[in-house]
Amino acid sequence: MKSCIERRSERALAEVSERKWQDSIVGIATDRGYLVYHVARSDRAKCAEGFPDLVIAGHHRLVIAELKTVSGQLDPNQAKWRRELERIENYDYQVWRPGQLEAVNLLLPASKE
């Protein structure tokens, strides 16, 4: 049985929009010296449908991330990109959801240079 605090925490995470989650990740990355490119609505932009939301580069690392709400699912085009990108080595492809801040921090450490 979940505690009251766990239930409140789950409700709070469920209320985090993809946009707020994105703003948090972009803030973390830029504060740590990474370059960030955001694809603004790939379904409406002049780019391939389903292309991931963020491309993050810096500190000898490349991260490509699709952002979702707690309950959000990949659409078929996003799943296709994921399958193809996961076949490539030497970078990280992630689907990040609110509540995975620890994973974000592990993949986007501050520079040691």
C-alpha cells in the first residue's frame, strides 16, 4: 500500500506538462554548458515526423531525448525514430518522463574541464 506522500508525489508528477518538463531539462543542460536544440512540434515543423524533442551536445557527449508526460506514449513515428536511433552507437537515446530527474543528472553531468 502506498503512503500518502507517495500518492501526492505521483499526482504532482502526473500534472507536469511536457512543456514544463522540457523547460526543466533545457535549463539543466544549458546551465551545465551543453548546447540544446529543440524540435518545435515535429508534426507541424518542416522536419521528419516523430523526430525526438531534444538534441543535447557538449562535454564529449550527445544525447537525443524524446520527452513525455508520465502517461504519454510514443506515437508510431516516434517509435520508428527510436528503433533506428537505438541501433547507432556512441550516443544516448532517451525517453524521459517527469520523475526521472536522477537519470537526466547522470547523463548530463556538469563539466569537469
